[in-house]
Amino acid sequence: MLKKFLIWIGISQLLILFFSIIFYKRIDLLSYINVSFIIGSILILISMAGYVMKGRFFDVVFYSFQHIFSRMTERERRPLSQLVPQNYLLPFTAGVVTILLMLCSLLLYNLSSAS
């Protein structure tokens, strides 16, 4: 579990550096802060969407769409909560760590620009 968590953190940090180079043409503290906010927010939003779908919130609507628009038999129909992957904890924690690193970087940026 710890190895997967560290892999998620490492990949998110590499994505931040990659997108900083692509969009800002440099790697500095301000570009890191901007891109890490976006990457962290995307990870948190994706994991929260998986959590909501896994919580059987949309099962009735999904079942109704399958019933009306599909030629599936009763046995082939499955609720949306069974189709969503179970692992939403790793992207959520990676997103939270990314946001926390962004906040630390923002504090460092404010302290360096104040003097």
C-alpha cells in the first residue's frame, strides 16, 4: 500500500514538473504552485466522483438508462456501483498531499516575496 502511495505521489510530482515546462516554459515556485493546484484538484475530484458513484447514488438512474436504451437482458444489467473501480483512496490521498505541498510552496513563496 505504501509503495502504491509513493508511486502515485511520484507520478503526480512528475506531471507537475512536466506541465510546468509545457505551459510556463520554466520550472519555478510560482509555476509549481499553479500546476500543483490543478493536478491536486483533479485527483481529488476524480476520487470523490468515484466515491459518490460507488455509494449507489446513481444506480437507479443508470439502471433506468440501461433498461430504456439498451437491449440487455435482466441478467446482463449491473448497477453503476459495481462497474466503478474500488480504489479511490489512493488518488484522494495523492491529491491531498499534492495540495498540502502546494500550500507549503505558497507559504514559502509569500515569505520570499515579502522580504
